[in-house]
Amino acid sequence: MEWLTAPFEVTFVQRALWGGILVSAICALAGTWVVLRGVAFLGDAMSHGLLPGVALAALLGGNLLVGAVASAAVMTAGVTALGRAPRLSQDTGIGLLFVGMLSLGVIIVSRSQSFAVDLTGFLFGDVLAVREQDLLLLGVALLVALVVSVLGHRAFLALAFDPRKARTLGLRPRLAHAVLLGLLGLAIVASFHIVGTLLVLGLLIAPPAAALPWARGVRGVMVLAALLGATATFGGLLLSWHLSTAAGATVSALAVSLFFLSHVASGLLRHRRARPAAPAPTPVN
């Protein structure tokens, strides 16, 4: 039992656990729509698109979070604008923004002779360095994400399953898409300093995808995804403590493992239910 509880008696591990739980809830709200709409590449592009703002903020001695928010706003506006181009597919626009923003970030980093930007921290995060003020910011971000999710639920739902019907119902799908991009940007900005941009997709996509076979309705997917993300955070921090591995990467890897376990279990259950029942024995006279 001590093996299970000892790591969480340390203050910075406790803060890491709470930070991961809050991030899991935020990512569940945004990631569910990413999974339902099949736009995981958009999440990847958004996360890497933060680099220019973060690099510039570090270079100028500013707040990295402010730089990340600025880059997220640019990415959101760019994806929205390019999505309206009649002869340009959404994937092409996202790919161009992805490469352009990432290249700009690397250029900014290369201009610094001392390489002041900690790329390792940006790419992989540091969940064990969560501070009390970080928890407060994550709490505010979760509250904002909840409000946006509740107010935009009907429009997001129509956008995910039938954009044409959303337009017919007067739900303004373009505005809903822009707001959804903002929600995704909020989740990524809130998460990148916890698990890093390379690993944020682990909590953004894996828990909602793992919840899909078991949940009924979108809200059920969100709740179960948040629980799975919290489980991955707890288990990842526990394994990281005892195995001396990178905490953020371990959390992300466990989240992906839960996805595979979920779909294997779901497949076995479907196979068992689909198996024809054995014929009743013929009575012997």
C-alpha cells in the first residue's frame, strides 16, 4: 500500500496530480469534438503552432503563457480564414499554417545566441514543476471551457454530424467552428506546460477515443474521458516515480495504452455477443 501512496505524500507530486486532473477535464471537453469530427491533425498543428509565441516571449523575457495565447489566436484566425477559401481544402490550409508557424518558431529560436528558449520543456513539458498559480490558471481555464461547451453544445453537435443542417437551423456553423477552434486552443495552451506540445495529443485525443465504445451520448464521452485522463495522470505519476521515467511522457503513454485496452476489450465484447448461441440438445426418447 505504501508503494501506491508514497509518491503522493510529496507536495510537488500532489500539485502535479491536481494539475493533470484539471488538464484531463479541459482536454476531455475539447478533445471529444476533435475525435468526433476526425480532425486530430488540427490538434497537432495547433499544438506545434504555439512555438513562435512561446519562443518570442522567452526571447524578450516575457510570460510564456501570454506568448502561447497569442500564437493560439493567430492559428485559430488562420485556420478559420483559410477554411473559407473555396479552392483550398482544410487539410492543406492547416498543413501550411503548421509548417509556417513551426518554421517561424525555429527561426526565432535560432536568432538567440544563447538559445534562451527551453525547447525540451516546450516539447515535453514538466508536470512535476506545476505551481499553485498554475493550478489557479488551470481552474479558470476549466471554468471557461465548461461555459463554452455548455453554451455551444447544440451548435458543436450539429457541426460534428451535419454542418448543412446546422446552417438550416440557423446555428451559424462558421462561427461555431471558430469558437470550437478557440476551445481547442484553450485546451492546448493550458496543457502544453504540463505535458508539452508533443505529448498533449495523448490527453487530448486518447481518453475521448477510449471512451467512445462505452459512453452513450457526447456528454457521456466527455465525463468518461475526463475520468480516463485522471486515471492516466495518477498511474503515470506513480509509474514515473518508481521507474524514474519522464513524468509527462509516462502519463501520455498510459493514456494511449488505455485507448488500446479499451478498444481491445470492446472488440472482444462485441465478438462474444455476436457469437451464435449453441443449439439446444435434442431430447432422447
